[in-house]
Amino acid sequence: MATNTTQDHLSQDDKDLQQEFHKLINMSASELKKWLSTDESKSMGQKKEGAEESIGHQSGEQIVGLLDQKKKGVSEDDLHQMKRVVSYIKRHLAQRPADVVGSNWEYSLKNWGHDPTRK
């Protein structure tokens, strides 16, 4: 089990990662929880062999946890998840389709905590 680190003991790179994570996640924990309960959310994404839940949906659940934990400090696992989320969102934002609303692209990003229809 990873131990939590206080903000004071994080490297500048880790602090920058946290800042970018919170900038890209534009859904609140409650909004994301609500989204993750929809059929659209559950129907999206790739599933690991034998898994019932998609990778993106699992990630969304982890993001809710990260958003809910406030300033308790972060673990190495938390930082790893934040890095995965930032990388995923940035990659997918670069692939923006012509029609966003109702697209698999929109739904997939929302599973990762980013609503691309928000200004």
C-alpha cells in the first residue's frame, strides 16, 4: 500500500502534474459520479480480458476518489493515476472530431473527468 505524501514533500514535477490534472478535470466529483452511472458511460471504452468494466470507467471511479480526497496528501499510486489521466485527456483532445456532442469521443473523455463541451 502506498503511503501518502504531504504537499511539502512533493517534487516540483509532482506539483505541476497535480496542477495540470486539476486543470484538465473540469467535472466535479458529484458530476462525474452521476455521469458514470449512465448507460452511455458504461457502454464506452475498452475492457481488459475478463473484465466487466471498461478501463475508462474504472479510471473515472479512481478520479472521483482523487477529487474527494481533498488535501490529505497524495500517494505514488495517486500520482501515477494523475499522470495516466493527463496523458489520456491530452491525447484525445488532439483528436477532436467534427461532431462532438453525443460522440463516442465526448463520452470517453467524460469517463476520464473531462467534459469537452464545456467552455
